[in-house]
Amino acid sequence: MIKIKPVIEHEGNCRHCGVVLDNERVLWQGIHVCVEACCPSCGGEYVEDLKVGHATTYPYLIDRASYTLSGHEASKGWLGNPLLHSLQHPTADEQVRLEVEIREACREVVIINCIDFLYGHSLLKLLNAERERTENPEVGIVVLVQSFMKWMVPDYAAEVWTVNVPLSKAQRFYPQLDEQISAQCERFEQVFVSRAYSHPSRFNIEQFTKMRPFQMEESQPGPTRITFIWREDRVWLDNPYLIKAAKRYKLLRMLLKPIIWSQRNKIVKLFSKIRKQEKDVKFSVVGLGRSFAFPDWIDDCRVSKFNLEAELKACEIYASSAVIVGVHGSNMLLPSALGGMVVNLMPADKWGNFAQDILFTEEDNRISAYMYRFLPLETKIKVLGKIISSQISGFAHYHDQMKEDIMMSRNG
């Protein structure tokens, strides 16, 4: 945690004369939690990131006089430059408001800022609530969250602050929202902000979804469900460069339907392969987009738009799925946390983001290695079908072998 009241525990240095800056106030930009500071020597004014969220690794500093940005080059395009632009061009929108739900009165609180322009980032920040609860049980948890994520705020949160800002507008700076959040902080004696790590390792997904994840080691009633996670903006395509070329030459709209049709056919072929090898199997497709129909033997659970009802229904399917299959992306976070085993299809340009879209719930590294498979997007359907079939048929034997020392100890 980082204390921001009654004092701001942050030390920055002037870029001109090097002396320690005087912290003046916290600036709630939205995604960023910043400090407005000035130099006691030369009078320079700055806005600097607190090390929260992705700024834990990539903090930025802005010189108010020249509006120059200092920070890591690797993330300037999606993190630093949008911060700079938002402060240069603040958005005045009277419709933006903060809705406050008080569940428990507290004098000391830690605020988890989950605001983001990407769904996966917002979800991952929220999962930090579990760590704050464990490490700082005496401090009340305040979750600052966008409307679409409110349903996942755990019951133990002392307060929920909901912002009606959609993902598409979350990179903007709303001065009126900054004022509302600052006003709410005045109610408390001490205020901290959570570091809201971008890839938290400690969480119990059931606390957030109110659903028990699929239990691979338990006998499950009915057929074995295999679910493909559908999306139409990053499709299962052997040649990822085709989409890049289509975007470059403005042909994407023309090629999109054939590309999505190809993805639909691949899913049908994959499920058909598995269907021939495994008995008593049920197949589902879940995700955003309703392009093209599937055969009747495939449970088509796709939606045109996600709302609370659709989110809950999708989570129920994930939690009843022995295997989750999908293309790498934030669409795999909740499915991987609630489902059993996972097959993650990796585009060639995403290997640098390996496993960042998976919420690992298995604590034994040996079992985890079996349950989570990362395969090139270009993997042949025949090979992919065999891998998934072997995952299903071989799990019980593999699990017993890996756990035999534990079982023997329990049995004396």
C-alpha cells in the first residue's frame, strides 16, 4: 500500500535541479493515480505516477511547464502518451459521476483503482482485493470500479465506488471525477492506495464470481463439456499476417466475414475430431459475436452484447467445462479461472505475453503443467484434437501418479 492521507508517501525529484519535490495533492486521472508536486528550489511543477497498476513497473512524470513526458519507452504508446494527452486535453462531461455504496463504516481504507481501458487490466486489478484483505485486515477495502465490473466486487469490500465510464473512454481525464474522488477521501482519517499489481498471484475466484470452479479431481455428472471462447476481433487464423495486411490496405471489412467463417469451420472440425475419439462429450461456444450458425450438436451460447445476465450465464458454462479452448487474450481470464484444463492458442506476435491471460488456480506445479497447454495458433486441427482428447482421458491417471505420495501419507 501507498499512504496518501494524511501525508503522501512519495518522493520525486526535480528534473532541472534534482532536489526533492514537495507533494501537493493526489490527482485521480482515471487509470493513473498521480501526485501533483512542485520544486521548492526552482518552482517547477510536475505530475508524477504513483507506482500503482502498470505504473508499478512503468511510472511516468510530466513537466507542467513544457508538458514533456519522462518514462520507459516500451509503454509510452499505450500508457505514457495517453496520460499526457488526457492532462493536456481534459474532458468536461457532467454525465460522469461517482456512485458510492457504503457497506461498512471505516476510518482507515485502502483504495483499489480498477479503472482501465482494457477489460483484462480492470479484472486483474480487482483481484488484488484478496491480497489487501490478507495483508491488511485492519484496513477497510474501497474498490473503485467501472460499472461493468461492479458485479464482481467481493462481499468483504467496505465500500464500492462505481464510475460510469466505458472502456472506450477510460483513458481520458475527467476533472469532475477527480474532484468527486478527492471529496470522498476527506471522510477518512487515513487513506492508502493499493499497488493493484497487473498480474496478482493470490486470489480466490469464488470470492469474486460467487461460483465454484470446475474440480478436475472430482467425479462430474453428465457429459464432459469442452468450450471454445469465441471472439471476432482476434480470430483463430493460421496466417495472422493476413489480418495485418488487410488492416494496412483497408481490406479488413471485406475480408472479415470470410475470416470469421473460417474460424467457425475450424471449431466445427476440431469438435468433430474430438467427438470421434471421446464418448459422452458436450461442446459449447461462448463469447461475443453471433456471426454464422453452428450445427445443432454444438451448444451455441454466444451473445451480441454482454450484460450481467450474459456474464453470469457464461461463467456458469466456464465452471462446468472440463476443457477451455481459445485464442490468447483477456477473453481467457475468467474461463481459465473457472474451467478445468486450458488450451491457449498463441498468435506469433503474442509469445511475449505468455500466460498473462491465464488465471492459474492449480497450486501443484506438476498438475498445472498438465492442465495448461500453450500451443502455436498454427497447430493443425488433427494434432490439437489429439492433445485435447489425451488431456481428458489421461488426467485421472496422471493426477494419481503425481499425488500418490500425498495419498499414501493420508492413508497411513
